[in-house]
Amino acid sequence: MRTENLLIELGTEELPPKALKNLGESFASQFQAALEQAELPFSSVSWFAAPRRLAVYVTELAEGQQDKVVEKRGPAVSAAFDAEGNPTKAALGWARGNGIDVADAERLVTDKGEWLLHKANVPGQPVSALLESLLNQAIGKLPIPKPMRWGNYNTQFIRPVHTLAVLYGSEVVNLTALGLASGRVIQGHRFHGEPTFELDHADNYATKLEAHYVIADFQARSDKVRESLEANAKSLGLNADFNDELLEEIASLVEWPVVLTASFDKAFLDVPKEALIYTMKDDQKYVPLLDDNGELSNTFLFVSNIESEDPSQVISGNEKVIRPRLADAEFFFNSDKKSSLESRLESLSSVLFQKQLGTLKDKSDRIATLAGFIAGKIGANDALAHRAGLLSKTDLMTNMVMEFPDVQGVMGMYYAEHDGEEPQVARALYEQYMPRFAGDDLPTSDIAASVSLADKLDTLVGIFGIGQLPKGDKDPFALRRAAIGVLRIIVEKNLKLDLEDLVAKAAEVYGDKLTNDACQSQVVDFVLGRFVALLQDQGISMDVILSVSARRPTKPSDYAARIAAVSAFRDLEQAEALAAANKRVANILAKQDSPVSTDISPSLLQEAPEKALYDALKAVEGDIAQSASQGNYQAVLTALATLREEIDAFFDNVMVMADDIEIRQNRLALLALLRQLFLTTADISQLAKA
């Protein structure tokens, strides 16, 4: 069967830059799914996306579907004919629907009975007859939250669509989509070259567009922007400050990227660099330049969508645009410094944190109390932690943060330094929001860690305390992120903190505001649940996680130590046999009518293997208790691993459920002690294969 490459392009008005990449990827994936559903053979599907176009490119697309035979089962033979052998109404209706006589039907015989059967030959449809439906199906499934109408059209899309090009090789496939008839007309660059041109062949799409000043391939355009930014920065002896998110947004704004260098007045560098960087990146999509020490330069880069004959004019225009934004930041900074953070405390009373939980002033007071409590637990200065907690939200009331919300925390640090606050307090105001996202840095000091933990725990306990638990993907207060932040701080800084103590204190600080009686246990379980997800993301085996979580350790650093110990134990030669033995012990003890004591009478030990196991257990019992008290769970499990021979010999040679009740209870007590020692670290029976 003949194959050709297919090109479909929607020529649009400027598409939303933050949605462009997702639209391109979705267009390709949805169209590929439609092709597969239609059983149209093809080799690959790729996509193009630029500010004024979305396109898919399909290689080696068959010119039509394969013919196929479809089996259509009819009624059972027993229901298809009456007693005289005449066709019933059911059989006649089925045959009529298939365009045959009952006599023409075949028989399908299975072990469950016999049915009428018709094998219909279904000819494949040509691609030209299928494409319109497939294209409209794919367009209808694009992620467009707010579709719009334009002109006199009744159709809707994310932006007005002006051209629709559909080429199968060099042939136009006639179809209609989004109110447009297909053709071979392609939009060029808005300012360079011809406004439109005709595409001769699907394979020439990218090269023809590039000749008209459009790099249609999103990744190629992004790479060009990245390389140009880095090359320009290097030529200046500086480093371009951008991430993938900013790069993608810039690439989504231009079709013919040209990187230019501009500058602003050095006087603006007296403003904290974070505020300047924020307004350059977020407001203008400019790329700041930093020296090797991370200090901001007054030179910056921007990406133009035109190749100007007089670049100085473009540069001058962008310098004029950035100046008032930087001037605003300078004004806000100088204005804010006239009032101390402490003087803004009362103004927090005018901002609601949550209707049932009070204002930001109430939250600040709670954070201060809880931060001081946590600092005391970890040997940090509780007075400084209390002070940092009290001032933690005051920068939200400054002009700078109201104008540039993303600089909250960092501006608090600068203003605290200006006010003469202790350096640790100032730093804590910045680091209170850490970690902000997966992989983000943690607070550097114990004071900052105390404030960060207090803030997150206050939110967790408060929201759970009024019964607004996260449901599904709805988490308006980012409680999952807060829980992971709590865990990362405690574990990675190895803080000896117990979640139950922290949650109880946070609930106590709320007083009578909380209405959910189950709040404390729910918060602890929620945070521990996040720990399971966090450990899975780190590649920890699920059976290891289950073995530790079965013990419900509520000290995160202790939980992590147990995970590390069990992971190491799992790789030992003895692990599988010991896990199986633990499972056997657990099953035996679970069948008893009442809890089994660990009080063992040596005089009732009769068999040599049970005496040997008793002696071995007593030999390691003291060391295990000491190692466990020090959190050295690896030593605990290493000691228990030495018992394999005694445990195997016991089960091979000793009848636990002896007829003599005293002997039976004594042997059960021996197993209970064995189980208890293993449970010091984890439920090792969870490692046993089912």
C-alpha cells in the first residue's frame, strides 16, 4: 500500500506562551491516538509549535485502512429456530440487519454452545475520507480551558485560526475544520518576508518556513535561544540567569529569535537584586546577567522576534520599557525602609489567613510560640526563633511584596537587616519558606528550620483542625507540599523531633479554634503517608517501607534510620530465611486467644535447639536494647542476623504446640521474645515472599 508523509498546520493568532508547548505535545498525542483508533498505519508522529501555528507531521502514513473481516455473532442456534426448524424473529432480524438470509449464516461452535455467525468483509476507507473526522477529534481534545469565538464563526479555539493546511505528500486533502476549508497556504513571519506562501510538499514544511523567518520546531527554537543567550553572556564575561521555564516561555513568544544586549542605570543596583531579577524575568521576560559571585550586572539580555536593520532602536526601546519597572522597585524599597518590620505587626490583623483560624497576626503569634518550642527541642536559641516567627509575615505588608509577591521572605530578610535585627532572625525570614519545591534547598540554620517547621505545622494542624482535609487533587493550602517540607527538614538535618509532640503543641497553641477531634492523629498519619510517597520516589522498595511503617515510628529521622537499616538487611544472605521465620512466628502468635508473654522459664526448656535459641537471644538482648536506644538499627539487625542457625534448628526440631500446656506456653514465650527483638526495628515478616 502506498504511503506518504502528512502535514497538518493550524495558522493562528499569537497563542498563549505558557500553554504553547503543552498544546503542541497534546496535538501530536491526540492525533496519534486518533490514527491508531482508526487503524491507519504510520511510522511516527511529531509536532511543531510557534506563536502563530500548531502543526503535526506524520511519516509513512498509509493511504487507507486495510480491508478486514468482521465476525458478527447472532442469536444462539437454540433461539434462532423454532421446533419445526423455521427461523425465529430474532434470527430473521439479525440476518436482515447484516444484509443476508438466515440460510447464508455460518455456525460458531464453542464449548458453551452454538451461535449463528456472519463474517462480513469490510473494505478499508481511504485516508482522505477519514482525516476530517480524525483532525476534529484531536482538536476537540486539546487542553483549552477558555476557548473563544471570532468573526462570524460558531467554532471555538484558544485563539482565532486563519489558515488550515493539510498536505498528504504534495496533495491537498480536502476537509473542513474550525470553520476553514483546507489548502496549502501557510502564514509566514508577521514582520519578515511574505505574509503567506503556498507549501508544495509536506516534507518541506520546516525548511520553507525557515526561509520565511520562522523556526517552527519548538525544541530547535529553544536550543537556538539557549545557545545565543549563553554565547552572548560568555562574550561579556557574565552568566545568563534563566531556567527551563523562562527559556520555554521566551521560545513561545518568538518565531525568529534574535538575542540583543541592553543595560540599565547602575544606581538601580542598590535595590535588592531579587526584586530587580523578578521584574526582569517575570514582567518583561528578560534574562539577567550575573558575575561569578552571583552579583547582578546592570547589563541584561532580551530576545527579539525580528532581525532589525537598526538593532540600537530595538535596544533603546527595551531599555525605556525596563526603566519605569526598576524605578518602581527602587521607590518601593526606599519607601518600605522608612517603617520597621515590627511596626507592621498590627497591620497583619487586617489580613485574614483563614476565616475560622484568624488573621495573619494570629498566625504570626502561633508561629512564634511554636518556633520557640521547636528551637528548645533541638538546642537552638528559642528567643531568636520566637522573634523570627513573630516577624515572619510582616514583609507581606510592604509595598515591594504587594507589588512583587514572589519576593516575600527575601525582602523580609533585607528589611530585617536594615532594622538591625539579629542576623539569624533576618536569615530565618528568608528561609522560612524553604523547601519551596521538590529538590529545593533547606533552611541553613536551626533558627530558620524552627520557623519553617512552625509555619508548615501551623497550617497543617489548622486546616485539618477545621476538617478541610485534602481531597483527590484538590489541595488549596498546599498541605502535601508542607508535609514533605516538614519531613525533609527533620530528616536531612537529622533533628530529633517527634511528629506527635510537634502536632500536639501546634494544636495546643490554637486553643479552642479547632473543631476536629481527630485532628492530631490525622495530621501525623497524613505526614507519615507523605513519607511513604517520598521514600518511593527515592527508589526504596515497597516491602522495606511496609516493614518499617508497620511499627509507625513518628520521629522522621528515626523512621529514616530504620529504612536504611532494613534496606541493608534485605541484601544479606540470611534475610529471606529470617523474614520467612518472622512471618511464621507472627502467624503462630496471631492464632493465640490472648497476648503471649515474653517471660521464659529456663527450667521448662527441654530440647537442645530451644535451649540454644534461648541462650542466643539472651546473649544479644542487651546489645540490641542499647543499639536501638542509640538509633543504630543496622547494628540491631546485624545482631539478629547471627541467629539464623538457631532459629532454623528450632523450627526444624521443636514442636511449638506441645501437648504439655506449660511447655507450649514457654515455647510461645520464646517466639514472642524473638518477635519482640525483631520488632525493635521493623516488622521483618513484611519482607517475606508471599
